Amino acid sequence: MFEDDSRYHDLPDRVFVTPDGREIVYKARRFVPPGATLPTFTHVRVQPAERLDHLTARALGDPTHFWRICDAADALRPSEIDLTPGALVRVPRPQGKGS
């Protein structure tokens, strides 16, 4: 259901049974370790008009891995990352597939 490098790929499936007996399959909750515990890969300086997906593509080679930067910054939303031109953004080292 999820790509091999998705943050949800390795999460186990859970099943919720409704009162009428219908089964609803869902992914277990993802618990993110504190950002400070994620090892730093590099720091990237934000370019003018740069979006988080652009910065992530530049730093990690894949724009869909923006969530790794959010995890490292303890940010629940991408909008919480400071993308002011010239700001320095910490990029964590990828921790295995989907982590």
C-alpha cells in the first residue's frame, strides 16, 4: 500500500471491528523519536523562494522525504520549518527504509 521508502511502510496493520462486525484495516500510529536524537547528515542553507520539497530534493535527492526534516525539527507541519532565505536547516541522516 505504501512505497518502500515511505514513513508508514513498516508500520503494522491494525484492525478495528465496528459494532456491526465490519473490519476496518488501518496502519498503527507512528511514534517519532525526539528530533535531537536523529543524527545529522548535513545542514542546508535556504535559497530565495525555496520550498521544503525543493530543499529536501537538494539535500537528500528525494522531495517526498520532507518529513525527515520535519522529524528532526520536531515539527508536526512542514509550515513550521523556517524557510527564510539564508536560514540553516538541519537535515537528518536517513535511518533505513521508511524510518
